[in-house]
Amino acid sequence: MVVGIVVQTVLIYLQKGFNHLTFLLDNAKVHGKKMEASVHQWLTEIAQQVELPAFTLSFWHTPSYSPRLNPAEYLIHEVRRNGLYQVPCTLTLQEKAERIRTQLARGSPMNDQQMRRLLDFIARSKVKRF
């Protein structure tokens, strides 16, 4: 499943004209070398059927127990804070789901400058690059 999501994301960004793609991953077991090899294999098979533009693909792995290096953690925190905390117990599951969808639709809680600083910090940190 993870492989399919990564491959689909690569194809979407290739269509948008990006030619250097970097995935920032935590150290979950499903994000290991086997996943990376499967992604490359799928992309090779796709390239045999359709022409793909030249691109580079790299994977960065954050150190264990380092949520501050994971931009997704900031979004998850905002969703929990604004979409789930202090929610009346009378809300239905559908209403709670709508609150989460609304929060996700707002996008990143960081502005461009904050995100740039975080990514610069990640690049200087002990992130394994493959």
C-alpha cells in the first residue's frame, strides 16, 4: 500500500513538471529499503509502458523518535487541537469527520517561511539520505 501511494505521488509530481523528488520518511518498518526497491521497480515497469521524464528520486529518513523533524506531525497536531479536542460528546461520528475534513482543507499550519526554516533544519540534521 505504501509503495502504491509513493508511486502515485511521484507520477503526479512528474506530470506537474517536477524532476527532483525527495520523500521525507520516519523510520517505520514499512519505509525501509524493501519499500524503496519496490518503488523503483514499479517506476521502472511503468517507464517501459509510458515515457516518463528524466527525474531523480531520493528518500530521507528521520532519526527515531524525532517528531519535530516530521512536517506531518505539525498538521496532525493542528487537526487534533482544532478538530477533535474540546468537542461536545453529542457530536456524531459524521460531524467529527466533517470537522477533521474542514481542518485538513485549511492546509498546512505553517506559512512558507516557517516551512522553509523547518526543511533547512531537517537538511542540517541527522537525516539519513538514500
